[in-house]
Amino acid sequence: MLGIVPLVQEFGLSRLSLFGVSPDAITIYLAFIALIAGQRSSTSFGFASGIIIGILSGNIGLNMLVRTIEGFIAGYFHIPDSSHSTTKQKTRRIYGAVVMAGFCGNAVFAIGYNPLALSPLYRIAVLGVLESFLTLILAVILNWLFLRKSLAD
Amino acid sequence: MRKFFSFFINYNTYLLFVVYCSIALLFMKLQNDDFVTKLRNSGMEFTALMSEKLGSYSYLLNLQKENDRLMQVNTDLLSRVLSLETAATDERNRQKILADTTINASKFTLARVVERRFSDRENMLVIDAGWRNGIKKDMTVLTPEGLVGRVTSVTEHYARVMPLIHPDFKVSVVSDKSNSMGILSWNGGREFIAHVEHVPISSHLALNEQMVTSDFSTFSIRGVPVGRVVSIKPDKLFYTVEVRLAVDFSSLSQVLVAPLKAEPEKVEISSDNSTGEPFF
């Protein structure tokens, strides 16, 4: 999955752009990893996916940093196995992780690289919120199609 | 020692996070290093190859539209050729003066745009011509309509192009009628409007004048159309000039790559400021 998700993001989802932003499958993947495996795993997976997406997009260092931060933030939404949480609670956690990690990752990216010369505030406040929203919609769709079953197990 | 190990065990996630972030920052610092550049270029080669494969399907589906556009370009070029032929007789006497050794159309390379990114995270083009086709860094990329950008990195089969509508792109331009000179750049906003800086208030620049690349540019061949002046606002010393760009970046599919303008002495003397005097 670690090899596939960045490819799907780079060659598929990054082309579905609305006002220059697109939904981010990697953030959803990191949120899912964080929920089931914890913060250490999500941070490591974030770092690894950052390397792949960085090599593909040409901005290696910044992508590594952004994805590591996303994985780390998503890790705060981890639910231990012993908690016996319901599927609904886990789903809420995933959505929370997607929004928080996506928004923070976008903010770091906005500070690090600005290829369209947009105002940083506009990128963080408007495009960051829009990207988080699009990613959340994708997370809802993926949850409805695939994740719900995994979370119920 | 025990405390150290217990600290390490208790906070290992934070330490891991700090290590990863440090590595990422190191990569950002060394982004022009040989190893990182090679890694980036191989990634670009792969991305371009995949994009080309994916793009070829939509390319086939849009052939009708592409044919119509090319027909329109042909019509425009035909009208230009006809008007040029009429003027050719008058121009013959001035041919020696107008002959410019820096422009040799036979050496232009035709390339197809295989990847186009214009988002808040990326702003670049990838063309399907690399060093195997004679493409080199800093070559000018253009279409019959006007300037597109400059080559920033090259692999065996592909080249990455920084478009004119990138905040880091600057080119020296001159107007065709009043000969007013300035530096063209794009500062964000609308993708078809760029700005010309350093046009003195004393110049006679008028609306609708065409701006073309000047001989002052260190990379671009001269005379490439850039756009038309649509707004001139006077400031204290300089005009604030807006130019409507000649190239429609939203429908760019084929480009030409001009041969490299080899002027090492000019670059050398331009960058040499040992006398301490300002250089313009």
C-alpha cells in the first residue's frame, strides 16, 4: 500500500484539482495507519511516503517534512486496541485525523514552497480549508466503500 | 544511564519525529546536491513517462479539438506569410542587417507537452525532448504565438520547463514601436496577465504595443513575442505596466525549443561588478 498510494495520488488524484487544490489520499492513508498502528508507525509511514512523493514530484525534502508532520499529527488520533471503541468512534477519529493532519501539512507546504505566488494567509486559510474539505469527502467515500469493514473487525 | 534509556524509551516517537524532520531539512538544504538532483531527475523521468502514457489516451480523444486549433494556427501563419512576402521586396536590401546569427529556425526542436502542473504545490511543464534531442538547461521554449518559458532541468528523454507564469521567471523585454525596455515577470493572480517593471516614466510606451524579448536577455533569443500592453499606470519613477500574454497556457500542447544562446562573455561581464559601479 505504501508504494501504491503515492502513485495513485501523483498520477490520479492530483489531477482532480478544484481551484488548484486536490484531495489527498496519502493523508487518509496516514490517518488510517495512525488509528490502527499508532503514532510511531504513522510518522514512519509519513516519512516513507514523503520520500516517494518527493522523488515523483521533484521536491523531496519538503514532501518528506510535510508527510512526517502529517503522520505525527494523525498519530494523536490513535485508539488503543484495549479501548473497545465502536466503529462510529473510530470513523470519527479518522475524520478528525484527516482534517487536522491535512490542514497542518498544507500550512507547512504553504510556508515552504509557493509556486503560484499566492498570499500565504490565503493558501493556509482558504486553500488549506478547501483541501482538507476535499480530502474529508474522499475519506467519507473511502470509508463507505472499504474502510468501514476494516474498522469493524 | 538508566534515566537516559528510560527517557529514550518513553519519548522514542518524539525522537523519531525529530530525526525524520532533520533528515527532511537536510534534503531541503542539499536540494542542489548531485545525489539529490540525480534522484529528482530519475523521478521526473518516471513521472513524465507515466504521464505520457496516461495523457496519450486523452490526447487521442481530443484530436478533433487539436486539429481545429492547428488549423487556426495554420490560418494565422498563412496570413503572416502572405504579408511577409509582400514586404519581402522592400526588406531584401536590409536583409544583411536583419540577419541574426542567434536565430536559426532549422535548429528549433519540436516537442510535445506531456505533463502540466499549475497548482498551489507545483507550477511546471514537462516536454518529451531531453538531452538525446539536444535539449540543454536554459534553452528558450516558445510557440508561434510567443514565449512559453525556459528549460530548468533535462533528462535523457524529457525536460522540465519553468513557465513564464512562475514567480521566479524573469525576462528582458522591449516594445516593438516605442522601443521601451523593461523586465517582465509574473506576480501571481490571473494566468494571462504579467507585469513589466523598470519602464522609465520618460518612455513613450503606448497601449496595445507588442512586447518582445530583447537582446539583453541572457537566455532567450531576441524578438520572441511575449504579449500586448493592456494597462499603463505611472508611478514615481517607473510605469506599472500590465501585459496580456500571447500564449494561452491552458491549451498548450506543442512547443518549440530554441537553440541555446551562447554568450558566456556577456554573462561573465554582466555578473562582474568588481568596479563597484551599478550595472544595468
